[in-house]
Amino acid sequence: MASQKVLIYGGKGALGSVLVNYFKSKNWWVASLDLVQNEEAHANITIKNVASWTEQEQEIITAVEETLKGEKLDAILCVAGGWAGGNAASKDLVKNCDLMWKQSVWSSVLAAEIASKHLKDGGLLQLTGAQPALNGTAGMLGYGMAKAAVHQFVKGLGSANSGLPAKSTALAILPVTLDTPNNRKWMANADFTSWTTLEYVADLLHQWSTGQNRPDSGSLVQLVTKDSKTEQIIC
């Protein structure tokens, strides 16, 4: 019987699917929360309401409570998100900003609410920012805005009186580019040796979930890959 429990928010995406399988291989109980079920997970919470943040909150919080049945989570890993480009002159500026906000900020805030209710003392809440959003992102304004909001949110969660369980850790990974099938499809001529592998991220998050080499709460951990070697830079 798996003794450690993790919730993967975005568990059907490219990174989320790798995380589900990786943690299962380490004998963790794994729940996936996403728009689509992940058949490999032990439990699935499927999001149906995508129009209203408050209604989505009610749906997810209720479903998580029913799924956990009073059990606590050792880790909540939020890897939900997406990408959209566009500068201020883009005809889809508002549409893309709205989408980026929903994918990155809605999910991060709801993951934190779940953590406040269901994470063990000393547990891990991991959110996903983006290294480029530490600076200006003129060609992808909505993406940069949403990821910068996640960075600020993590700083707040890492501060005193954040509402998270005692001795828990909230932090964010800030990748540059993840080596996903879609990224390879759309950027076929890129330098893949500068992309961070999903397996590296899975191993790193498993370490942190077990308390190994875990950065301080509130940390933003850049994942910078060069020549297929990834360095962690904490800011």
C-alpha cells in the first residue's frame, strides 16, 4: 500500500503525465486533476467548469474532499499551464491574456487553497512559473504577466501567516523551455540541448517531495539547461 500521496494539478499534460508515472514508480498514491482524465493515476478529478473561477473553485474543492476522504497529501505539484504569444498590437491580446491567466493563475491559486486544507505539515506545494517572466516578455505579454503573477504569489505563500500548514514549503520552478513533444513539433529547428527534460523535472520534484535538497519556502528556482545539463538558480 502506497503510504505517500501526491496530487498532480495538470496531470494529463506532457509534464503532468510524466510526473504521474514517475511517482507511481516510486510507490506513491497519485491523483490527477485536469480537464481530461489520466488513466494511469490512482484517482482522477476532472474539471468541468472553465468559465467561472469561483464556480470552478467550488467544484474542485468538493471533488478533492470527496477523493481524499480525510487523508492528507505529502505534496501538491501544479504543472498546469500553457503558452500564447502576442504583443500589445495583437488582435488576440485580451483573449490570450485571459487564457494565460486561467491556465496559470487560476490553477496556482486553487492549488494553494487545496494545500491550506489538505497538505500535511511539512509538505510541499510546487507551482510553475517561467524564467523569461523574470524580465520583459514583449512578444508574449499575456504569458509573461500570468507567470510573473505566479512568482509574486509564491513569494507571498513563502512568507509568514500565508495560511499554509506548519513547516510546509511553497516554491516555483522557472523553466526556460521544457522538452515536450509539442515544443519539438513547433520548434523543430531549436537547440534541444538547451531544453530541460521532463525526466529531470520529475526526479527533482520527487526529491523535493521527500524533503531532499528542498529550497526554502518562497523560492523561485530557475531551471537553466546548457549542453543537456541543467542548473538550478534560486532567486
